[in-house]
Amino acid sequence: MLKSFAPVINAQSKFMVIGSMPGDASLKAQEYYAYKHNAFWSIIFDVFSPGYTPQNYADKLNTLLTHGGALWDTLAACRRQGSLDSAIKDAKPNNFVLLFKQYPNIKTLLFNGQTAYKLFKKHFGQPEGKTCRVLPSTSPAHAALSYADKLSIWQEALLTACK
């Protein structure tokens, strides 16, 4: 059984980016979005700190948190061969009900891809008082959009969510 990570969040977090389950590279590194071809951290820095190159993982997390962000995955655990969401089996959800009680400032949920949203909706429905937006996956497996197109969509969602 694969296990996800603890949430990245603080009392100032206004929005949460929600993925499905960390991929193999992330699980090995014990870091969210560690696969070098995943565009997530590039998008975060292009939106919030253009021209700045993060020095390490803590720097990445600090940038997200400083701008009102939080990060977690829909699933706490699952079985899966490889990193593809389509291979997820025996899914066990994280406890978002408790998390939202502990962090009531989270008002916007930004789903990193359709699978994250579908899994969340299956286990939790539409959370009351939250705005949900499904964004294009930052995974290289989602190649239907260019980086520039993904950046444009994510930028609008992130900047709206952190207001």
C-alpha cells in the first residue's frame, strides 16, 4: 500500500491545491511534485516569484505558504503500479472533513487534474462554503496543453484564490 504525505498548510492558507496521489518520484524523494518534468513548481514560481529559482524543497513550500496556499492529496493511501492515476486501486481518502474544521480559512480548492477532483467528489461531494476549480494536470502525462496554456489557466486560478 502506497502512503501519501501530510498536508502542507498553515493558519494563513486561503486555498488548497489538491492532487490525487504522489507519483513514484515524489514518493521516493518524499516531496510533493518531485518528478522533474512535472510543471507544478515551475508554475508556482512563474506566478508568485517570476525569475526566481527555488533553492530547495523548503523554499518551494515556503513560497506556496507565503502566498496563502496549501497542498494535499485526495488519497491517504492506495495500491498502484507506476505513477499513472488510471492505475489507482483500493483508494483510501485523506480526512478533509477534519482538515477543513482545523483550517477554516481554506475557501478555494484547486484540483490538479480531473482524477483528483473525481476522487475527492466521490468521497466528499461538494464541500459546503468552498469554491472548487478543476485545473489541467501539471503532469507530463497530460500533454494536451502546452506549458504556456497550463500556466495561463493556473495563474488566473491562483491569483483569484489568494485574494
